[in-house]
Amino acid sequence: MSTLSASLPGGTRTLGDLTVTRFGYGAMQLAGPGVMGPPADHDSALAVLREAVDLGITHIDTSDAYGPHITNQLIREALHPYPESLHIVTKVGATRDREGGWPPARRPEDLRRAVHENLDTLGLDVLDLVNLRLGNAAGTQSGSLAEPFETLVELQNQGLIRQLGVSNATAEQIAQAQAIAPIVCVQNVYNLAYRQDDELIDTLAEQGIAYVPFFPLGGFSPLQSSALSTVASRSKSTPMSVALAWLLQRSPNILLIPGTSSTAHLRENIIGAGLSLSDTELAELDKIGH
């Protein structure tokens, strides 16, 4: 077992009856360009997944839409039979078209098919956690999630899903989901530069619900990147390390799922996220998104 495994930054967090490391791994980048087709280096993709588990990560995020099917197949090939401590989180609610787009697939029959495809490609009898993906590639969209979310609750009641969450969701949609059934996490766009969910994160923390930011390192303007680089230089670190460390220190309910197709980069992300930022540095970084 790696020496890193005993000291993953952030410790662990419970998601209902699941206990996961706050530092997880996002598997989307294991598919080919545009998250379509097989990886350029099949063996390297398997090596990254195995390294993640060897380093102590117990939270892998995926979707059968990645590839499609490719990422889940790689996870199964690399890690099945899965360690008891490992929890795989997947998403349903979107599919792929020939142009690489992400058209919604949230009709009851779409969701039932997606859940069974995830079970098949991952080689599981039950999915630990399923997020309902809402909105579109451009972001969140208002509207009711009642029918698709109730379909997932039905599948949960059938014993095919342990825990539920929502992704790319508005605060109103999150509240609507909670009125139907408990959720354990929310996956939305959030990082130092994109802070629209600040109030939501604090509300979810009070409710004991995890928040999982995607695109944790994207969308910075040149001015914001310069401010980030200044803090990184002062702390003898990298901008990526500072951005990941800031997220872990932002709130105890934040979980990280940075993706990479490189074992070296995976280790760099883990070490970087463990950077301890001072109150002065945190205050300076907070100004980036405001």
C-alpha cells in the first residue's frame, strides 16, 4: 500500500451508508478525445485506475455515457472484483450522439435502460450512488425533475440503487428532489472563479449533504489566473494545487473528483490538494471569484 494512502487530503465523508474519501477520482478523461471512443493508451488507463485504489481512494466518479460505455468497461477491467471499501458513483440522464453531444435522456424508459447498462458494464448487482444529470452542456435549466427523479426512486426501491444525488441542478430542483426522497450529494460546476453555488454549498453543509464540484480548475480569466499564480508562487506550489486545496478548505462537505489519465498527475493532484492555505491566503483567494 502506498504511503499516500494513509494521508489522503480531507479524510473521509459519509454519503448515506457509504463512506468515501473526500479526495476521489473522476474517470471521464479515460475515454478518447471528446469523451468518445477508447483511450489512446489502454494499459495506461488501467494503470491510473489501479493506482487510484492503491493510493487509498475509495470514491470513483463515472458514467456509462463516457465513451459511451468505455470508461465503465475500463473500471471493470482494472478493478473487478471491487474492494469492499471502493464506491463507484455514476450519472444518468444524458446520452451521446454521433457528433459527441450530450442530448438529455430523462424519460422513465431512458433512465431504466441507463441504470441497467451501468450495472452491466460495471459488473455490479447494485449501484452505490446514482446522480440524475439535469440541464444540458451549457449549464443548469429550470424545470421539474419529478418524473425522472421518481423513476430513480422506483429503481432504488427495487434494490438496484443504494443512494441518490443530482447533478447540474438548480437550488429549486434540489429542494424538489428532497421533497420526493433523500439525496446524499449534489454535483455542480464550481471553482475559485465560478462561485454561484456559494450559498447552496453552505445550505447543503448544514443539511449534511455532500457537494461535488466538477470543472474544479476551469474557466479562469487571465486576471484570476494571475492572482492564483501569485498565491501559488508564494507558497512554493502550483496554481492547480492551490485551487484544489482551496476547495477542500472551502467547506467540509466538498468532495473532489479531479480527473487525469496519468499516474504521475494523479499523485501530483493528491499532494497538491494537501497544501495547507493560511487565513491570509484564503482571504486573498476568496477575492478571485467576487
